[in-house]
Amino acid sequence: MSRRVLSSVLLAAALLGGLAAATSNAQAGDAAASIAASPAVPRVPLGPGRLDMQAGGLALTVFTYRPAAVPPLPGHPAANRPVRGPLLVVLHDEGGDARHYRDLAIPIAEAHGYTIAAPQLDAERFSAWRYPWAGVARRTFPDNGVVIEPEPPALRLDAVLSSLIGQLRSDAGAPVPHALLGHGAGAEALVRWSAFAPTEAMHIVAANPRTTLMPNRSLDFPWGFGQLPGSMASEPAIRAYLAQPLTLVLGSSPADRAAGGPSGDSLLARGRNLLSAGRQAALESGRPVYWRLVEAADAGDDAGRLFSSPAVLQALLPFVGDE
């Protein structure tokens, strides 16, 4: 099996230069592109748009962007280019504005032909356990102890994301490939979601997750697999986690030390520790690890600078099918 790249990496200067114009155009066009929820799969409009959808039993506002043109496959005539490009789901930081994050990802859409979908996950319905912890489990404190209580599948973030992705992948008929991009709490959500939910994502790109999930049982959830029951903390579950196409993109932030937990006292330290632990776990199990780590210290913790870095653009190079 081989993978074909849809388009080449753009120069960083060109990417940054197009960001402001794309953002302005997106903000201007949202109202006209608004589409109400219906029993049928919602059609993502060209350009900037907004969909009101049902996913996982919840009403969601999803900000979208669909580029007018999809880059052709290298070496293929224009007649063979797909009608619609792959899907990129973008998850905002805690308290973030999904439309703003959609706008930040527009240059990625233009470079690679992605259709962007950025759901608004409000703090009222997506609290700490349901968003950055991916709704996998909660920590409770009976009798001055600590207990990890797994949540029913219907309350996990997977119930929302899988439904959302399934609908949007199919809006053009046959399912299209998809990738995932998150920042801050959204990056944490993707890391934990990838460990406990099946996914066909080409790429899972986590930019500056505040905390990580170590691939062992020596740390309790949400920092590791400890205290999770049965198959959730099994060796096969950890091996499946190591097999995810996870890319960590890490800047630096002087204010992130308090939120790190036991896996490291800075963004860079936590990411490096996670990659090191993944490699060690893979070595011990005799299985490969598919994780990558990219350091973009100059970007700090600014989502715009992280998303526009050449490293993120390269990490999201699409591929399609078999040859």
C-alpha cells in the first residue's frame, strides 16, 4: 500500500501572507452560508459557512470552509482531481471561538484542499472531563480517596466527534479521507480521544496540549492508563494508542507550568516525555510507534502562529487510497 500526497508544502511566507485576507473573507460570508439542520446530511457550502447540526444527540454550531478548488494529485491530469477534498476537523482551546479557529485553518484548506469543520464546544456542555479528558472518565473523591469512574459511551466526546465526522465525510456521497487538528484543550481532547476511540484519521495533530496521556499504567488517568478498568487499560489498548498517526506540535509558554500534572513541568518537557515513553513502550511490546514530535518554540502558545507554521502544514499533507 502506498499513499499519494495531494499537494506540496507552501512556503511559510506565502501562508502567513494569505491568512489575514482569508480570515476577513470568512467573517464576511458566514451569515449568507448558514444552513439549518435537517434529517438529510448537511451540505458544506463553498467558501466560509456555518452549519447547525445534530451530533451525538446534541445541537452543534459548526463553522466551515470549503475551498473553491482542490489541488490535483501530483502526476495526474486535472480531470482526475477529486470533486471534494478531504475533511479537517479543528478543535478550539478551552473557551475558544470556533469561527476564529476555522479562520486560522483556512490557509491549510487552500494549500491542501481540505474542507474545514470547526465545532463550537461550549464550556457548559463540554466541561473539563468531557472536553480535554475526552469524556472518557471522571475523577471522584469519595471518603477522601480518588476514584476513576469511566463514563458511558454516549457521554464521551467520541459520540459527538464520530457522528460529526461521519456526516461531514459523507456529504459528497462516498466518504472522503479526514484529519484532525486541535490546540490547547482541543489538542488534549484529540490525544485522549485517539487512545480510546477507533478512528480512520490520516493525521491527528495536537498543538500545545496542556497535559498528555502517558502509554502506561504507572500514572492514573487522565495522565496515564492507571485505574481504568479492564480492556481500557489493557496492553492491546496501549498498543492501539501507539499505532495512532499522532503528531505533537509544541511551542513554549512561560505560563503553562501549573497545568502540567505529573508528566512534566512545561509543554516541551511533557511532549518530549510522552514521545520517549511511547518509544519505550513500543520497544518493550515489539510493536512500532507512529507518533511524531515537532518543536516550534518560536510560535509560543499562539494558535495562529502554530497553525501557520510550515511544520503543521507538512504534518497535514493529505494522502488517498491505494495504488
